[in-house]
Amino acid sequence: MLNHRAAGLLLHPTSLPGPYGIGDLGRHAYQFVDWLVKAKIQYWQVLPLGPTGYGDSPYQCFSAFAGNPLLIDLEDLAQRGYLRWEDLAVPIFPRHYVDFGPVIIWKKHLLAVAFQNFRQQDEPDDYQRFVQDEAWWLLDYALFMALKYEHEGRPWPTWEPALRDRQPDAMSAARERLHDQIEFHKFQQWIFFSQWQALHNYANEHHLQLIGDIPIYVAMDSVDAWGNRHLFHFDDQGQPVVVAGVPPDYFSPTGQLWGNPLYNWQRLAEQGYRWWIDRFRNNMRLFDLMRIDHFRGFYNYWEVPGDATTAINGRWVDGPRQDFFDAVISELGQLPLIAEDLGAPDAGVYALRDHYQFPGMKVLQFAWNSDSHDPFLPHNYVRNCVVYTGTHDNDTTRGWYATATEYERDHVRRYCRVDGSDIAWDLIRLAMMSCANLAIIPMQDCMNLGSEARMNTPSVAAGNWSWRFVPEQLDDGIQAGLAELCMLYGRAYIPPELRRRSIHAG
């Protein structure tokens, strides 16, 4: 449950500036933390941090436990002596977006160089501890990635049956044959998590908390699916019998066919939901608060035949509901979750959310095509919720307004008593003044950017996840404007010893 007022910004680390073609966990991330603190922001929300595959989506990762090596700070590797500073001579990359293909090739090469230099030195004690402590997920992940490299990136169901089915002799032979590649992936994960933990600690020391994002489903081509086939609905060839999606909705008239394998909840229950407990525990180490994507899937979910080409011909199937959350909370305690409850959930979804006092989500862009009873209008909020102007799946607010219906445009102008000329900041102010205990603003809205800065368009396979800002866009006016709103509407961090004083006190 959220029990104090605060504000946050939504920005994935890939969107940070820097010379290396993609945002990372280095100095620009620390500078961003400092900027947020001066803006009186208390939360930084990121997208999933896992290693991305085809399409570069952070919601389709090779592992639910591993980190994305593309986020590794190369300058830190130079400071550790694993790279020479001259190794960091940078090709000409675009500044305003990530050109993933060239960036991946260049950065993977440098990580390989760093690994070779690492192997020439004595292994640090913290590396050995990391490998030992994380072996429960790390060993399978490193083997999976080495096998994918050996198979030229092909999905695991297309591998030879002995490896596809994890036959012991084939697995042992692969571990011996691919030893160096396996060690390379262990090294990358050690570096990633040491850098993330250092950034997390720095943020917390400055009273900034980090919000993570947990996709409810795992990717079809992932170590999670390959290593736990019994926990999903697969046939004997490793093909999914049913897959995930949602029916026709705001984003698509044919629904969204996500294609993720669906959980065999009966088998998960028989194992005490151990895989999910491990997943939550792992994320609770990495983040202070977590958004669970597609929360309604724990109540009921849209099941689509595995050979379907759209999500239209699916059906609703009951999820694990309270049995699941009772088991997880019994072991881990109260979960610091934000429930992504968007779409068209029925009353049972809200009842499940409220039973555990998980805050739900409100999106201001959704508020204007109905009437005064619309649940996304601020006068209908409860305090225990999180309001966004928009999310990573929405257009920017300026882009949304440019294409909204005249009914919506008129509605938002009358509701806010504005002329629409500064609509992004009008909605930022509306979110900040609302009774929602947490207001989160995408960075693109703070910068008043149009559709060119959109992060993702659902159901569109290409051209997503690439937006970046450049340092000159992060001006003092934005910082001052956010700080003013946070102070004005009681969302700024105030040290405990000063909380009884008026914000007007000297």
C-alpha cells in the first residue's frame, strides 16, 4: 500500500544520453539521479532490465532473472582494468535514438575483450561469491545463451532434440564444449549486477527509490521456458499448446497476440509457486517497488490456441487468484507491488487487488472519451493508486492530443480550464494535484515532446524502444517546474526532522 504522497519519473536506462549508442548504468545514470533529486522526485521507474532478444523489447527477454549486458557501463570496465581507454573509441552513433543492430555488435565485441582481460587476472572474491550465490539461475542462463550462440540465435525448440529436451548426456557435453562461452555470460552478469547495485545504493542514499517492472509472462525463447517446460503448456516438441494475449481493445481491433507460453498453474501450485517466489525475491533485491505488468492475469487470462494468427479466438481462463498471493506473501511478506490493472477488468480483478491493498494504475490519457463517471478522471480516484499522464505503451501526451477526437480535446480543456497549448504540462499538473499518492510522469512529457519520442506502439513489431534524450534537453526549467509542483502538492521528500514544519518556513 502507498501511504505517502510522492512523484516519480518514467525513463528506461537505454534512453539516457551518452557517447556509446545506448544509455547505460554509468555516469549519465548517476547524473540523472542527481537531477531527479533536485527536482524533488522520489521515484525513478524503469522498464524490465532483462537481456532483450529479437525486436529489442524489454518485455521479451531471454531470462526473467538475468540483466541486460547492453546496459553495462564500459567506462567502469576501463576503470577496473578490463578495457583500455583507447578501446572506447566510439563509432558514430545517433544521439536521439538507439540503432540497436550496430550498437549490439560493437558493444558485444568490447564485452568480449573485457572478458579476455578479466581472465588474465586473479578472480575477485566478489565474483566468486556472485557465481556461487546466483548459481540457482545463473548456470542455466549462461548455458542457454552459449547454446543460442552455437545455434546462431535460433529458438530453443528448433535445437536438436537432445538439447531441446535437456537430456543429461547432451547437457554435460554442452557444458564442457561451451565452457568459455558459459564463463563469458557469467562475467557479464556479475558486471551488470554489481553496477546496478551500486546505482541502486547511490539512489537510495539520496532518498530516491527505484521502481522495477515485472512482465507477468516470460518469452517463448527464454531460459525460463526451456528450463521449466513442465511449468508451461508445451507439447512434446517444445511448442506451446496455448499462448498469451488479450482480446480486442483500445490498442488493437484484433486483440494483441503476445505469443508467450502460458503457465500451468496447477503444477506451479503443486510446487508451492516456488518459481514465482524466487522471481519476486530476486526483484525485491533489485527494486524498492515493483509494477506487475498485466496483473489481471492472476485473476483470469486470455488463452489463445498456439497456432492462432490473431488473438480474436481466445477464451478467458481462471488464474490462481488468492491461493497464489497467499503462498507468496506467506514466505516473503507484503509485496511492494503496483498492480497494472488497465484494460477492461471485471470486478473480481479489482477485488483481488484491493484484498492485498495493491495500488492500481490510472492513466490520464484514457480519461476523456466518456463522462464524469470515468474511473480515470482524478475526482474518482482513491489515494492508494498511481496516476500516469501516459505509459510506455501510450503516445506522448502532446502526440496523443494532436490525434485525439475533438470530444476528448474539448473535455480535457474544460476539465483543466486550459486552452490546450501546453497540454503535456497541463496533465502533469493535474496528476500532481490529484489525490493519488504516487504520480509518475514519462520523461517525454516533461520535455513536451511529440509522437517522434514515443517509446512503444503495441502490436507494431519494429521501430520501438529506441528513443533517447540528449543532455541539452534536460534543462533547468524542467527541473524547476517539477520541483515547484512537488512542493506545491506535497510530493517532495522532506527529511523526518522537518516534516512538521510548513513548506513556507524559511
